[in-house]
Amino acid sequence: MKRESRRRNVELAVPRGAQRSCAACGKSLTVRAQFCSACGAPVRRQNGPHAALGSHSGQDGEAVALADIKDNSLLGGERKWITVLFADIKGSMGLIANRDPEDAQRILDPIVELMTAAVRSYNGFVASVMGDGIMALFGAPVAQEDHAMRASHAALEMQAMIRKYARSTRSSGRRGLSIRIGINSGQIVVPKQLGAYSDIGLVGQTVHIASRMEQMARPGSVLATIDTIRLAEGYIETKPLGWRSVRGLGQTIEVFEIVSKTTGRTRLQAAIGRGLTRFVGREREMEDLKDALKHAKSGSGQLRAVVGEPGIGKSRLVHEFIHAPELSDCLLLEANATSYGRATPYFPLIEMLRNCYFRIGSGDRKKTVRDKVAARIAGLGLTSTHAEAALLDLLDVLDRRHSFRSIEPLQRRRCTYEACVELLRLESERQPVVAVFEDLHWTDSLTLDLLHEVTDRFSSSRILIVVSHRPDFRDDRELADDHQRLRLRPLVTEPLQALLDALLGTDPSIAALKASLLERSGGNPLFSEEIVRSLVETGALQGPQGRYRLGRAVDYTDVPPTVQAVLAARIDELSPDAKLLLQQAAVIGQNVPIVLLQAISGLPGKELRRLLRVLETAEFLFPAGAATGAEFAFKHALTHDVAYEEMRLDRRREIHAELLVIMQALYADRLDGKVERLADHAFHGQMWSQAVDLLRRAGTKAADREAYREAVALFERALAAASQMPESRTRLETEIDIRFDIRNALQPLGDRQRIATYLREAEVLSERLGDEHRIGWVQSYLTEQFWMLGNYGQSIAAGERALDVARRADDLALQIVTNLPLGLAHHTRGDYRRAIECFGWNVAQLAGERAAQRFGMFVLPASFACSFIGWAQAELGCFDEASDSASRALGIAEAAAHPFSCGYAHLGLGVVALRQGFFDRAIGAFESALAVGAFADSPVGFAFVALHLGYALGLGRDLTKGTAMLERSIEVAEANGFVARHALRLAYAGELYLLAGRHAAGATAATRAVDLARRHGEQANEAHGLRVVGLADLARGRPDEAAIHLQDAIRLAERLEMRALRVQCRLALADVHDRVGRRDEAAAERRSAAQTADTLKMRLLGRDG
């Protein structure tokens, strides 16, 4: 009787139709069979103390998992995103207290068997059985696209089965039988040795939190973390339980109770949106592109930006368009940005030129490349100066001794832009040109600038530019306006049905599958496409594409919550050798040269080609660079990311390190062209010494091209690499020098906060080493930093310390570099004589050939010093000398062909003209300064030139335009924390507001100017501010107060020898006298001012005449 009762109890644990397999012959058997009906072999229990129960699909859950692992040595030791489930019997000690061990086992076994049956019914993997409980994995050892949903449903089924079992055993006295379940999702490392019920050593926070959820759960409930709930959203009903503390975690987490299943996914759209899809349902967008092409062919240049979320179909739309017959008479140029290529200047442009235009093979030697370039541009008739050299330089095949390499970076950048623009123009005269730039959100700043240049200049050319980017891409200059953007929306039912018809066909057996995909895809084409591919590869769908039929039953709930999970599942379905090759390709990068793949895989050519065909057929990879057939690329960036992320860190590191060695040997004659990829491999390969060197070289290369943001990113990675090297004096010296590199790259960007951080760190390290020379350089850089922040006393003190070090070491470079910001500190304070001394020392030392040396700076010190000497002399009223100094600055800059220095020289000339009263001449000089790209692009340059240009425009030509520019300068300065001379900006703005009749605004700005100048000790700018405060007083009918402020300004100007400002103050004081009726005093002030102006050669009317 007891035996029959126990059999009934066990039967409750067995799902209907559950099976197991004979270990000897493989025949399917019922779970209760003791001998095989085919071969007679005894049927052994699975590893562990409990019988292996089957799944609803007719296969054992662990058997499915283990059978799918073709090679444990390959798939073991992988990183996977999974869901972990813990379940145990509440009060198990009460059930087995005072019982014989065999009786206790007979009580617990059926309960644990029910738990495992529920897990296996969703193809989960029972990783461990712990007497009265289990730990199960979903998504490992083989990835599952919907692991969180599976775990959640298994938990609910487990509770239902236990409740049913508890009701059936009440007669045996087992009252209050219940279990508690906890679930969490996250990343783990799947160990190498796998087997049912084995201790596979799972550790980490993901497992720990799942265990804590189980301990928190009430008997009969299922608790899960927010990470699981997000992934299973739409599959389950939940009840929020708020934030809970987790023992051992040190922080609270949001916890939910899983209450029940839902009938479908109602929030699928929020859970999907990764990758790219098949093209369907974009007729309107296609017509728009074709219409743009029609206008472009007629000579009206066009731009279209395809915008949409990942996976919504941007790339597919572009693909269909460029293969349309309307493009048969066009020159097609394509470029794809990559996530790692953002730090590489001109990366998409280089790839476009290399692969699409010049048809350069990865194995082509430099001479071959040069010949191809020369032949193509000769046939085109491209003869502009430096064009060929600029293109060869982009392709990293320009001879090192070529004169183009000696040209300053900004001019090289200008030549590069001109070469590309001219190339497109000439091609468009021959035939219409369609240029495609995909994934603009990963494009480097220089390529983006070039795109702006092209779109600005080709409104009347036969050119269509098509770009694609994600909605969160931000471009300050707005490359495309609203009517040029094609925003892709999720597909509605009709086009999605058309997509499924194209993918699946119309066989009646797949109608239910189509209905499921229509309900769950959320309008994202990639999601449906990847699900169909997965079903094909697992054999659920059979037949040719577009005419599939259902081969076996399909669990329609097996729809992945994210595209990443879909791709992980598809990757795991590859054969071990194909999967390994895909992972090795992922380490190489988004683009995969076959020569590198063969070297790293070690496969014979025939086997490599076979596996590449497998991966191409599966649409993971596709041939890139069709002209040579020597390179493959990942079809989707997410495919690359998933394949890469699944690998253990140590294996990734090994492959990166191997690739570094291989590339150094393979590209020994052209390493400069590969320095960014070499640096990436060295960094991820943890070859720290080489990584530091390569990243610094890559950063310097970016800085030379004025890609300062990319340079900063590369230098910061170099610093991270250096921090991993064994601690030594050499390492610390290197870390200091890299911080100097970062500071130099940040300087044109005006990021004062980060500069301060890096300089403080460099200072601490230098002092720790007792390295006087580096301490001197820190002080030199602090001189400029303190000046920019308006801390002139600290700036001067730091400068003097740096000069002391430089003099003792006889270090000319340190003296030159320090004297510039030291001179600026004196200059901004109003100590023009002392400023002239600092700048003049530099000029004296930099005579002859030295005048063209930069000493590592982004300007020529000789030219810069002359420019600011001219400014100082103008403030002193020495206009002849000032004009000579500023003209000398421009001569030095132009002789060296250094545009950035030309900008500063024009700034000096403009200030001289402004102080002398020649407003038109000043405006011309300031506009010439801003015409230099470096000033327009740099917050520092714009803020310091626009303040004078806006003032000059407001006084001499266009008050509205001048005020707007001056206000923009104020915004930039305040946004970036620029303090130096900001008081002067405010004083200028106050005067323009007064001229516009905005008396209150003028008074406020002027008062702010005086307060700021006094706070920072800018006495010269305080005098300028006091003059405008006096003008504001007069405008508001307060002549007595006006006279006081103007007299204060005059006294300060006299003490600082600011003769030009004193003239302006006396003219204003004359107006005050007029206002109160003191005509004689007014006339006397005007005569005095006029006499001084004549002596100084100033123009009081402010016109050139």
C-alpha cells in the first residue's frame, strides 16, 4: 500500500509525456522504465541523487543543454547573461525530523523531483541539488533568448506543482508543505566542466542575489529583482515590494513578487530595438531618397539623414536604395563608422577612399597604393596644390620626407578638406555622385566637419549625401534640417505581415507562428528576422527561404526579450569551430581582414573559407571590399558585440596580444597607418608597455590633425595602461608625461576643470619623485591654468617657480613656454610694462630660425609674444610700435605657414586698431582671426576673439549684430569657466546695451564688470568697467555719480599708463560737464583729449575715413 502511494506521489512529479533516453542505445523511454525495451540495458538514474525527469517537448532538459554543447572545452569558461533560480522547501527539517535517513529521502525526493521537472519543462539546467532545494540556470550552458521569462514561468509552474502535491499528501500528515523561490538575472562565467547536478562552482553577485531573493520569499511565493522583471516584462504579472536591503551587498535593490503568467507580451516594444533588419514597408522613405537623387542629378545638391533606433531598418533602407536601378549611372561611395573608429581621425573617410574609390587591397604595398592614387586623380584632372599629398597622407602612404608633412596641422587639415571637396566636385562633373556615411553617431569630429564642409559647398552640384544615425546623435551645427531627415518608425501590421510573408512564405502550418511574431515583434524588423533564422537553424522550420513549413512543434513563447539574447542564442547554435572563428573575428574588430583571421585561427585556407561560407550563409559576416575579397565584416554591430562579450576576459586578452604580434610583423612597413588598431589590441591584450607607447603615438597623431577630443581619449587610455605597469620610477615619470599630453590636448578645448585635475595629479607625482625638472613643467602649466581662472597672483608665483627651475637647468624650452602665460598674467592685471618684458625675452631668444619653432605648443611662441606686445603697447598709447609688433607677429606666422598663430596675430592687429579708433580695420582683423578654423572650433579662440569683434561691430557698424556676437562670447566663456578678461567682456556688453537704450542692462553689466575685475585684480579691466559705469550713470540722469566713476577710471588709467583709455574717459567726463551746464570745463576736457589723441594718432570719430 505504501509502495502504491509513493508511486502515485512520484507520478504527480512527472509531466504528461515526459521521457528519458537509454544510455546504451539512445531509445526514448518513459521516465519510470527500469530496463530499455530495445536493448534490455538497465536504465540508470542521472548523475546525482534524483531521477532525471523530462520536459514537455519530449526531451530531457539537461540532455538538451548538454547535447547542444558540442565541445565543453570551447563553450566552458564563457561569459553569459543568464537567469538564476533558487528554490528550497520551507521547514524541511520539520518534515524529516526523527525519521530514518531512507524515509527522509523518500519524503524529499518527490518534492525535489517536482522542482527539477518544472525547471526542465522550460529547458532549464539544474546546476546543483542541495538536499531540500535546487539551483537552476536559464540561458546557460547554452544561451536562451528569453531566459528571464523561462525562469519566471518555471517558478510559477513549480509552485503550482508543489501545491498540488501538498494537497495530495495531506493524508500522510505532511501539512504545510511549501517552497520559496528567488530569481535574479545578470552575468556569470560558465565554468569549463559541465554536467548535471555537478558542483560547477558558480560564484558572483548574480548568484548571491538570487540566493538572497529565495531567503526573503514567503512560503509559496516567487521573488525576483528588477533586472529579471525588466527582461520578462510582458510575460508576467508582478507586485512591487519596494526596495530591500540585501545582506552582503551593501545597497538596496528593488524587489517584485511574480504573481502569474500573462497571455502575451504587451510591452514588447520597450524590450526590443537592437540591430538591423530586412527591408520592408519603407516605400515612402524610398521615394523620398529617389526624389532627392533626381534633384541631385539635375544639379541641386541634396542631403538626407536616415534616423532611427537600432534595428529599425536604417541600413537596410540605405542598402535597398543604393542598389536601385536609378543609381546605375552614379558614382557610389560608401563609408561606415565603427564604435572603435571614433577615436581615429577621418576613419570613415579613409575607409571610403581605400575601399570604394581607389580600390586598395589590404595587401597592397605603399608603391601600389601611390600608383593607384596617382592614376585615379590624374585621370580626374585633380591638380590643386597638395591634393595628391593630402590623399596619400590620409592613406598613410605619403613619403616621410615629403614637404607636406612639414606643414602645420591646421593647414594640412585645410588641404585635406580641399582635396576631398575638389575630388567630389570633379567627379560630380563627370557623373552624379552618391556618398553614403552610415552610423554617424560613431563618426569622428574631423569627418563630421568635412561633411559640413561638403554640404555647405555643394548646393549646385550633382551630389547626394546620405547619412544615417541614431536619434540620440547630437550635432551642434545641425548637419540636416527637419525636411532632410527621414525618421523611421516601427512597422505597422501590414508591412510587418509582408516581411513575414517574404521570410516564411504562406504554408498553412506556419500561420500560428506568424500570428505570434506579429503580436510580439513590436514593429522592429530585425526582431522578427532573427527569430525566424533561429527557428530555421534549430530545424523548427524546414524548406527553402520564403517557402518554409513547420518541421516540429514550436514553443511560441521562445521570443527573445532583446536582440542581444537572440544573437547569443544563434551564436551558440553554430558548430564549435564556426563559433570559435566568429569569436576570433570579433576580437579583430568590426572589419575582419582575412589575413589576420587566418593568422589568429591557424586554419588552413580551405577550412577557413569553408567556415567563412558558413558564417556568411548564417548572415553573421559578409564580404567587404568587394574589389579584393580580402576582408569580411560583421553584418550587425550587435552581432560583433555579443560574440566578443561572450568570451572570457583571459581568452580575449590572449587573442588581442597575439593579434598585436601578428600585426606588427604583417604591417611592419606601415605601422603608422595601423597605430590605432595596434593600440587597441595592446590595451586589451594587457601588453601595458606597448599599449602606452602606441596609445601616445595615436593620441599625438590625432592632436596633430587637431582632433583634440579623440586625442584626449587616447591619452587617457594610455594613462590607464600605464597604471597597470609595475610601480617604478620610470612608470611614474611616464604617468606624469601622459598627464602633460592630456593637458596639452585639453587646452584648445578649454576644459579647465579636467586640466586642473590632471595638473594636480602630476604635481603630486613629481613632488613624490623629487623630480625638479617635471616640477618645473607642472608649475609652467599651472601658470597658464591659474591665469585662465583669474588667479593672477598664483599664476605669477607658479611662473616664477618654473623660471627658477628653467634657469638652473638652462632649459630654454621651459623658459619660453612659461614666459607666455606669465606675460599674460601681467598683461591681464594691467601691468603692461612687465608683460612686455616677459614677452620680449621670448622674442629676443627666438630670432632667426628659432622663430618658427613651437616648443610643443599649439602656437608659435615668437608670433604669439609679438602679438601681445602689440596689444600692450596699444593700451599704453604707443600705436606706431604696437602696429609694428603686431605686423611682425603676422609675418612670423605667415612665414611658418602656421594658421593658428596667424589667428593670434590678427587678434593683436585688431586690438591695436580698436584702441586707436579704426573700427573698420579692427573688424577686418578680427574676422580674419575667426576665419582661421582653429579659432572658430575652439571655445578659447572664439571667446577671446569674439569679445573684441562684437564690440567693434557694435561701435562701428552694426549694433544688433555686434551685441549678439558679444553675448555669444559671454555664454561660451561662462559655460567653460573662462575668468581671464571676462570683466572686459561685461564692460563691452554694458556699453553696447547703453547705445541700444537698454540703460538698466548696461548698468548691471558694467557693475558686474567692475566687481569681477576687483575680485581678480584686473586693474586695467576695472578701469574699462568704471568708464562704462560712469556712462550708465550719465544715461540714467546721475551726473554726479558719473563724474566720480569717471574720475576713478582716469586715475586708474593714469597709474597704469593707459593713455588711450584716459582719452575716452575725458571725453565722457566732458559730456558730464555739459549735462550740468559746466561748458568751460567740458570744452577744456575735450581740448585735452583731442591734443592727446593727436599725439597718439587716435581717431576720435572711430572711422577709417
